[in-house]
Amino acid sequence: MVRRRQQPSASYVHQLLAHLAANDWSGAPRFLGIDDEGRAVLTYLDGHVPWSHDLEPGVRSDVSLARVAGLLREFHDLTAGAGLAGAGALVCHNDLSPKNTVYRSDGEGLLPIAFIDWDLAGPGERIHDIGHVCWQFVRLGPGADPVDAGRGARLVCGRYGLADRSRVVETILWNMFLVGRHTRADEESGRAELVRSARVGRGATLAAALGLALLANLAVALLLIAVTAGTGLPAAGSILFGVSVDTVGLTFAALTAVAAQVFENVRAAYGAVGLTIGAAFVLRAAGDAACRPGS
């Protein structure tokens, strides 16, 4: 059995898992109840969950992608028109990825058998989950090969049976730029999952990173104020200098936090922020040149 701290969406998720179990669908864990510590008790699905960024070749094989699309279609069909769909057409998982999928070997390779981590499930449309699958399983993003990406997306849509594909690209982009729940660096290393297994919220990693940045910049600002004041600079000037440096630091810390949600890996996030810093210096230099006397 698996025991998990309950999230704010726990009641809805438990109803969803019960609905899937009532329809004898094996693509999700079964909800067994609440233990004495208030944790949700779920069945354990034996298999392999990929955590490494460099996934096993079988996870992204055509056969595996087709099976993921088939599982998704089964799930959507079971929830279409159900009360849990609310104003939506059906229920969406909203966080599908290889790391939230259980695989088993059929003797020739790994094949997906179930989806896990249903905390973000909610009413939606088919295209929402399909776009997320194309992004995460086909591995779209920086460095993706356009030919392979297009072929993989067509495979997913075809196996799912999606007739209208006019919104696939825009939905993929929407998913890619949606601010996530945690920084990519911690997710890739596995630290984020360790943190989320404790008594904290799913956004704890990002909140902790921003909190650390705030404290570090505050310490630097206080140090600069003390040093400049010690050199004889007026107190008002010292404070202004320290606050200005602190503001710049926090601004780029926030930009890095956003980039970490947007890009697939931490190197791409660092690259994007580095380009922003370079552009800021160019603009500053241009402004300084324009303000020179006689220019």
C-alpha cells in the first residue's frame, strides 16, 4: 500500500479514483481509505517509474507512446459526461508525464500500465491532456528535432483518435509556458519528490528557493550599507545603494524562478536568464552613451 499526505484536492481525487475503480479500470491506483494519521491509503502499482531525465529508450518508443495515448483515451471515455466533469466535457489528469506513469516490461520493452499522481485532476477537455502528453512524452522543447516531434505528436493524436487537431499546437505551447509547481533543477535531481513526500505543500521547493534568495539578497544589501557607510558615504546614500543592489538581485531571482517553470531543464532556464542579463547590460550601456555630454 501507498500512504500519502492529503492535498486540498483530496476529496475530488478520491471520488475520481472510486469512479474509475467502479468501472474496473486498472489504469489508476485504488483508493482504500484514510489511515489514523489522516493520510490517504492507495494500492501500490508494481512496476517502473522513470525518474531520470535521460529516459530508457523503451519509454519513448512508438509502441509505448501509442499505449499512453490508448490509456488516456480509456480514462477520458470513462469520465465523459460524469458528474465529476462538472462544466467540462470530461475529467483531465492535468499532469501526465513519464514520471507520473507506471511501466512494466512485456519481455521486449517497457509499456505503460497506469497513471499516478492525480492531485491536479479536474474538469476539462480532451485536448488539454493530449497537449500535455505531446509535450512531456514526445519531449518537445529546446533542442527537440522538428521531424521527430511532429511524428510523435501525430502518433499520439492518431492512436488517441483525435479528429480535430487544429488546437494541438496552441495547447502544447500553453502547457509549456504554464508556470509549474516546482523548479526543474530539483525535479530532475529527484529532490523535489523527496520534499513533497514530507509535511509540505507541492510548491514548497519554489517557495524555499525564493525565500533563500530573499534572505541572501537582504544580507548582501545590509553588508553593502555597512561597508559604504563606513567609507564616509552619507547614510541615505548608503541605504539607497544597498536597496538598489537588492532590488536588482531579487528581480533576476524572480526571472529565474519563472524560467525554471517554462523550460524543460535548468540549463535552458539559466541560458534564458543569461540572455536577459546581457540585454539589460546592452540597454544600460546604450543609455549611458546617450547621456554623455556632447553626444
